[in-house]
Amino acid sequence: MKRRNFIKNASLSGVGLAIGTSLTNCAEKAPIKNEKIIASSEKASLPLVIATWNFPNATTKAWETFQEGKSALDAVEQGCKVEEADLNNTTVGNGASPDRDGNVTLDSCIMNSKGDCGSVVYLQNITHAISVARKVMEDTPHVMLAGKGAEQFAYESGFKKEDLLTESSKKAWEEWKVKSEYKPIINIENHDTIGMLAVDKNGDICGACTTSGLAYKMAGRVGDSPIIGAGLFVDNEIGAAVATGLGEEVMKTVGSFLVVELMRQGKSPQEACEEAIKRIVSKPNSNYKNFQVGYIAVNKKGETGSYSIHKNFSMSKFQDGKNTNTQSDYFIKEEK
Ligand code: SD4
């Protein structure tokens, strides 16, 4: 398919889901007490870890990281690394589906309880994008590094060059190229981005998100997942949220920041996720029936919530030594 056709189809269809140096950039806030949220009920058992989708190995790794006495930041990084290394996860890290030109490009970000954050976009040839994002946060004066600069920084930080395109991803891409159809596919099979939020025993919250984005995306396309405020947001006074699904729609509504701000206004994590999804579906001309978006959120008390447009989104949780995966409530109830 000619690039122009691809662009046209993508915009008509809504695009399918083939599915710090400490930072001065993320401003430190004066502490704001939201009595409505903080004082209203007892805290849930801490620590806890939640993640998008069904990722028991990742949440287990994050929990074990806590058990070793490490931080919530370590927990989310280690948890996300499990999926980045899993060759069967074709939406994250090594083994991920390439863009339409055959290049595997990764987007990732991380945020700590002090409001510091780091991000990499369009990163190639490095499995653990989340660890590079953490290095951007901790070792540079910047928030975001892209493309060749991010890759160069990764090598200078000790990461090794790897070929992330596996034989099976290459084969699938070659099959896709025969027709080069970029159709909306809303099924669960095509979503595997991991977004993870962890609350330590003191109630301090960190988050991370890592993905290869959409399979067979246009070369150069970047989604919501590395964008602080869209794919991920942490406000240690209030809570945190992370998104999965069609990143374009998440970016247009600054979704994760919105969820956290709704919690600041007094909504529970569940109510906040629902409202953020409603903002997407209620936009004029929204073709939400053709794409999936899901949010998970946690507040300062350790209460959690999740919600999506279509059914089959789920949230993994590790709490009280127990791993669970729960189907999320969703907007389109008439779906079979
Ligand atoms: C993106 N939000 O790049 C990501 C895709 C995703 O599960 O979450 N897939 O738009």
C-alpha cells in the first residue's frame, strides 16, 4: 500500500490496534493536602503492585523486588523488564512487532514519587527501554531522549546492541506486507503494553510504562506510552495512572494526568478511570467502537481501579503475597 493510502486509511479508521540529574523539568509541587481523599478511610495493605493486562510474571518480579527491600522504582523497573525480555510478548521489548518498514522501535517512561521522570521514544536495538528511561531520569538533565540520541546514550550507559526482530515477528510482518492493510483490530490479542504502578509500604508511588506501540505503525510514529501525563502520571500526593490501547486517543485527552486530577477532585480510582474513558468516547466524531483504551489507577490509600472501552481488558495485582488478575468493567456493554 502506498504511504498516502496508509495515512488516509489510518485517519478514517481511527488507526487499528494491531494490538535524573534530578529533573527540574518535572516541577516539584508544594504539598497539597486533599483531605477528601487522604482522610476518608483506611489504607489498603501495602506494598502493592498493579499492571495492565495479565502479567503475573511481571507483578511477581515487582513483588519479589519489594521483598528484597528495594524501592517502588526498582519494583516497577524490574517488573517491566520481565515483559521486555519475553519474546512471546510481541508488543514490548525484544520480539516486538516492527513498524511498517520492519524496524522495531520502543517507547518507554518511568516516574518516581518525587515527580522526577525519564523517557525514551523511538529507541532501537535495546531490549530494556525502561532501564534506559530510568537512566535518562537519573543521569541526565533531560526528561526525554529520542531515536539515535537515545540509542547512543544507552550504549554510553553500558547497554548492549541487540537485534529485536525475531524470526516469528519478521515472518508475521512479511505476511502483513502482502496486503499492507491497516485495519482497526480491537481484540485483546493485539494489546500487551505493560504499564505498572507500585506503592511501597510508606505509601510512596512510582510508575513505569513500556511498549513497541502499534504493530506496523508508520515509521517515526510515537504513541502515548513514553509521554508523561498521557501514558503515565504519578503524583505522590494523590495517586497514579497508566494507560494502554490506542495512544493517539490517550494523548488527545492527556489521559493519565486526567485520571490523577480527577482523583485529586475526590473521585475514587475506579470513578476517575471511568470518567477518563468517557472523555474519549464522548468526543464529537469519536469512532471509539473501533479502538480500545484502558486505564488502571491507584490512589494514596492503595485503592485501585481500572476501566476500558471494550471488554477483555484486565488488571494484574500483587498484594498481601497474592497475585490476581481481574477483568475490568468497560463502556460498551452491548458487546458479546
Ligand atoms: C501505543 N498505547 O503506542 C500504546 C499501545 C498499547 O497495548 O498500549 N498497546 O499507542
